[in-house]
Amino acid sequence: MPAKRAKNKRSLAARADKYRLYEQAVQEPEADIDFAVDTFRSEFARRPRRLREDFCGTAAVCCEWVRAHARNRAWGVDLAREPLEWSRKHHLAALKASQRRRVRLVQGDVRGAGSEPVDVVLAQNFSYFLLRERRHLVGYFRAAYRNLDHQGLLVLDAYGGTNSVRRASEATEYDDFVYEWDQDDFDPIGRMATCHIHFEFPDGSRLERAFSYHWRMYTIPEIRDALDAAGFTATEAYWEGVDPDTDEGDGVYTAQVRGTPDDAWVAYIVGIKR
């Protein structure tokens, strides 16, 4: 009995699955896929079938991709073993056998791990910001270019605004937890930021620094210049529209040559290979 009582007293934070929480709070695989498909069809007048998710983590996008159509195939590449194993246990195990055969997960450096030529390479959640020197960023973009077929897109996201260049934190409430984005430090000379993700639960327990990042806050012009240097034919910046009723982002991204000043923004950057 004493052992059972001790087990029952474990906090919600101690029992939490940080990867599940991350996916709930941060990722929207369906939205990323819709954007990639719509942009590809607009550019090349056909539907993409082969996708590579770089810095894939738990490979949520890969698994959603193969669910979407029986002809879709996906490759996921990440340097870390743990999230890939989590994906195999949770995401791949939930797929049908026919879907599972169309996903390949690779542990390795995205700059060196090869795959079949694909239509779309995705690098989302600002993961490529971890390549803190421009030469490494250009090197990755060149690798992505090589992994694309003769026509293809590299789809990136970026964030910025005044909140991104100072110490700041933002909490978002979900049904059974609070997600906190904590920008702990920012160096304006090197544009280096140290950020953490924390989770808080109804019992008052916290999962501190479930994820931490030390990355370079690249600007959109820097990203586009690096894509040009890597050989991409063209680049586009896609800016989010504003809902006039709420004055918040409406989730609709369109190619723009000029953005609007905001305390916090997220944009898509697309490198086009023709």
C-alpha cells in the first residue's frame, strides 16, 4: 500500500509526455501540408507526391502526408534518436501497414542524409535557425536543393517582430496544460537567442525547459540571400493576412513584397527550383 500511494502522488508534470505536448501546442501538420501542396500546384500545375521533412522530430508531417493520399511517400530526417523512436512507437504504429511502408525515417545530419528526389522539402518550426553560421545555412540549402527533383520547393518558416529581439515570455492556455514560450536571452550583435519551452499543469506542477534552443534569429532578407547563394531559381515570402474582426492573424498566407510591422509574426519563405 505505501508504494501504491507514492505512485499515485506523481505530479502531472512527472507523467507528461513532452513530445505529445509539443505537437499539441506547436505543430499544425495539416496546415503546413495544405500550404505546401497549394504553393506547389500554383507553381508547377500538378500535385506533389514525394515529401521530405528535415529536422523532422516526431515526423508528424510525414505521417499526415502518407495518410492524405495512397500515392504519397515521405522521408523524415533528424539528428536525434529519441524523437524518431517516439515517432515509430506512436505515429508509425498508428498507421495502416500500406501507409507505414511509404514512410522512411533516417537518423542523420540533414546536410548529408540522402533520399530519393522529392517534390517538397519542409524545414519547419524554425529548426534551421540552429545552423548559426551563414556558411552552414547555405550548405544546408544546397543539400536541400540537391534533394529536390528537377522541379521542387523548399518550404521554410521564420518568425520575428519586436517581441523576438528582447527578453520576453508568452503563455497560452490549452484544455489540460499551459504552454509557455520563454525567450530567455537575445544578443543584438550576433542576433543569437536562447529560448525555452515550459509546460504547466492544473496541479501546479511544471515541466521546465522541456525543450531549449540556442539559435540565430535570421531575417527574411538573410534567408532569401542564402537561398539565392545555394542556387534556387527564385524565392518568395508569404505573409499572413489579418482577420478584420479580431485584428489577429487569419491563417491565410499570400506572397507579398512588403510586410506589416508587428510585435510578433510568422511567415513562410519558399525557395523554388525550376
